[in-house]
Amino acid sequence: MKQVLFLVVICSVIVSCGILSSPGSGEIEIKLLPQIASIDDPVTLVIKNETNQSIRYHCGHVVERKQNEEWIEHTGTGCANAFPVEIKSGHRYEIDDFLLAPSKPGYYRAIVSVVSDDENFIETRRVSETIEFVENQLE
């Protein structure tokens, strides 16, 4: 009984210290940069793959705008005849001049589709971090 208890304690310590976890055991992070921008400023979409497998990004996306504390669809885009982009474990993919098309100041976010390269090829829709658009700044 003492040996079993000892093994349980050792395994708990190893797992809690992260010794058995792989370096790519995290999540998929979706960011819009900068976090605050003027309406006419270019925006970059960053997809960071911290999972332990490759993922594929499909170019269509939906843009939502926050209105009265709720997210409503603002625009949507698709892409015909486009191949998904592979993003390997531990890598990131950036799209400069990402199309958000804000119509007025406020908070926006993008919802993008990614597919994991596991045996099921399950598509999931991922929500980006929020970006705030402000009136254009006069220089």
C-alpha cells in the first residue's frame, strides 16, 4: 500500500511540474494587432499554434461587432479555390492587412476556421481577441 501511495505522489509531482507534458501541449491563440487602431489602419491577424499537432487555417472568416454588450455579425468573407494554410506545432501564421472593414468606432473580433491534423480533421471556429477601433487620428 505504501508503494502505491508513493507512486501516486511521484506521478502527481511529475505531472504538476510539467515534466511529462510536451512543449506543444497548449492552445491555438488568435490575435488581432494592434489592439487599438484607427478605422483606416491596417490590421494583422496572428494565429499561433501551441498544440502538439499541425493545424490548417481556412481563409474565410466572420467579423463581429460589439453592440449593447452583445456580439452581432458585421461582415463575412469566404474564399473560393483556396487551399488551407498549414501551421505546424509551435509556429505562427500572420496575415497583414486582414480584412475587418470596421464601419464605425467600437469593438470588433474575427471568427476563423481551423482544422486539426488529427485523424478526425475536425473543423473548429476560433474567436480572436478583441480589437478596438477609434476615430481616425488627424496628424
